[in-house]
Amino acid sequence: MAEEHWLELEGDKWCSELSVDWPSYVEMEAEGSLISLAARHGGELVGYSVTILCTPLYSDELRTGVNSAIFLRKEHRCGGLGTRMILATESAARQAGAKMMTWHAKPATSMAHVMEGMGYEVKTSNYSRGI
């Protein structure tokens, strides 16, 4: 499913290919800094949410959940499952001590609209280009 996600959303395929660092995920999970949630429909995996728990260097009291990836197969994107995944991710992060959540969404996508509708605000913008 990670490849399906990458093929749909990665705009810079020319400079990178999908190469998941699975050992780092296992390490983060073992140290309690990874939240991985699965969305299933009739036992079939249809989506996931992966969040990294971290503390910014500027505030050692601000444990933050930074969502690394959220994905639902297209046929499961209606009906509120995405919103339920977001709320479940927030809840898991809160239970792990996070006081803030950060999500990444490309501008003018359905994810950006969902975030705005849930009361999230744009705090920063990221700019990138190949070098």
C-alpha cells in the first residue's frame, strides 16, 4: 500500500524513488515514539496513519505528534473514515503525551480542506526544489 500512496501523491518522482526505511520504523516503535494505525474494511487493509512523536529543541515540554503519512484507498475516502482516522491519531498521540499535532497536506487537496474543516491552521509553509 505504501507504493500505491507514493505513486498517487509524490510529485518529485524524478529525484527519488520509494525506499522505506523499515528498520527506523521498528526502532521508533520500540522506543515509543511511533504511532501506527491501520484502517480495515472487512479485514482488508484500506488505509493507515503513521505519526512520529517528538519534542522540538526549542521547548522540551512540547511533545508533538508529527504525522508522517496518512492514506486511504480511493474507494474508502467517502463516509468519514478519513476523519475517524485523524481523530484516532489525535487520540493516540494525546494518550502518548502529545500536546500538539502537525499534519502535512499539499495545497488545494481534499486533505487540506479536511484539516481546515477540523480547525487546523496553516502555521508554516514549506518550499522545495531539486538541487
